[in-house]
Amino acid sequence: LAGVLFLVVLLALKLGAVPISIGDLLLSLGRAALGRTEQIPTDYRLIVFDLRMPRILLGILVGAALSVAGTGFQALLRNPLADPYVLGVSSGAAVGAIVALMILPAIPLMTPLAAFLGAVATITAVYFLGRRGGQLDSSTLLLAGIISASFLSAVIMFLMTTLPGRDLRGMAFWLMGDLSTPPARGLLWVFIAGLVVGVGAIYTTAPDLNLLLTGEREAGHLGVDVVRVKLVVYVAASLLTGLAVSVSGAIGYVGLLVPHVMRMLFGSDHRVLIPTSALGGAIAVVLADTLARTVVAPTELPVGAMTALAGAPLFIYLLRRGLG
């Protein structure tokens, strides 16, 4: 998967409104690796290292965050349809981010913090709405997530009507998934640190998640501290979702599509599934972003539109299989 990701990154660096040959691209990357940036032509340096590379790095981080969050939600809730987008967690994070941008736009860290709080509040509400008779019901949980996402979408529409006309188009495009404006370097390091913490926290629960697939009561009998695992995974997955939404908007279906593909390829052991999902999510988002900016170049499509084209049919397939 790491090799596939490297090839996808090369493809993303090559393709665009100004295509670059593989030979020139490898030569420029080699010079950069050796510290000879002054030998790289100015136009190549601008296109490859100033425009495309930051966008690709952001896509890798966002894809890894969303897919690991989806893996955690699916294992903890024992629902193959669980995903930050379907459960409304992405919408909750988007509401928090929009409120922060409207009220305190001058404080950079406020946006990811508000997105995280919005994600935590949403998954908490969905979890309690999904309980029936003291037990977590898979169908009720899914309906609670869809209803929450619908309500939060209405809140987002209401907030957007209060924006000035010059900001409305940009916010609408961002909500559909946008990687064209990477955050400042300081915020990028915060994102990377949050990604490492969130993925690491979920990975520490991998053996417990394997046992939780048998049911909470059975896992408890086998020595799993179910309350602690729930707290760690909910908070870490909400952190990952909030960070991703705060920098890229709501990119849907990555957390649904990627874990299922990785599960089919590598099995259900979360000690393997979590890192492979991170790499798979990075590959999926970088590919989707490459298609979004090249299919109708020079016009760019939202990244979320490209992921939905693949994710929505899979969602329908999983839903039909579950109902069958």
C-alpha cells in the first residue's frame, strides 16, 4: 500500500492543468532531495512544490484521518454502515467549524477545536438516540445518524444564509470538500500531531476492538474494559473527524468505503486493519482530488463529489445486503 501511495502521489504531481513529464518530475524530486533546489526551474518549483505537493500532503492526512475514524466507528458500533459522514459526525464538525469561522476568525486554532467539539457532541447524541431498551440497536443507530445529519445540514444552510455574498460561494464549495487551500504551516503541524495522537489512540485498542466484534457483554467477560475502549475510540475518532473537516470540509464516504475494501483484502484483525485503512484512505483521497482537478480542467470539482460517486453505490449495496 505504501508503494501504491507513492505511485499515486507521482501521478497526482504529474497531472493537472500544466502536465509534467515523469522524467522532469523525477529529476526535480531528486534535486529537491539532494538540496539542490536552485537547479529546479522556477515554473516547476512553483507548480510541483508550492501548489501540488501541499495539496497532496493534505489529501494524505485527511484520507488517513477519515478512514481510521470510520474503522473505529464500525468496530465499536458493530455496524458496517457506520462512518463519520453517515452518522452525522462530519456535519457536526462542519457546524462547529463554521461557527468558529464566523465568530472568531482571527484565532487559527479555534476552528479545529470547534470542529472537534461539534463532532463529539454529535456522536454522543447519536449514540444515546441509538439505544433501545438499554442496548445499542444497529438499525436505530443508523437512523439516528441520518436524522442528525439532516438536521445539522439544515443548521448549516441557516448559518450560510447569514454570510455575505462574497463568502457564500467559497463556503459552499468548502462544505463539499476542498483541498485547494492547505492550512498554514503551524496549523499543518497541529493536524499532523492530532492525526498521530488519534490514530495511535485507536490502535492501542485494536485487540479490544477484535473482541468487541463478538458483543459488549462477551468482550467484558473476556476482560475488556468496554467503557474505556468506548471513550478512547469515540474521542479519538471525533478528533480525527474534526481535524479533517476543519481543513477540507465534509468529504463523504471515505470512512465507509476504505475500511470495507481493506477488510476484504487483509481481514478483520484491527491490528492490521487500522494501519492499512490509513494508507488506503490516503490513496483514495489523493486519487479523488486528482480526478476532481483534472476531469474538467481548468475547472475544479469538489473532492466530496468524486468520493460520493464511489461511496454512494457501496452504501446502497451494504444497506441492501444488511436488509436481506
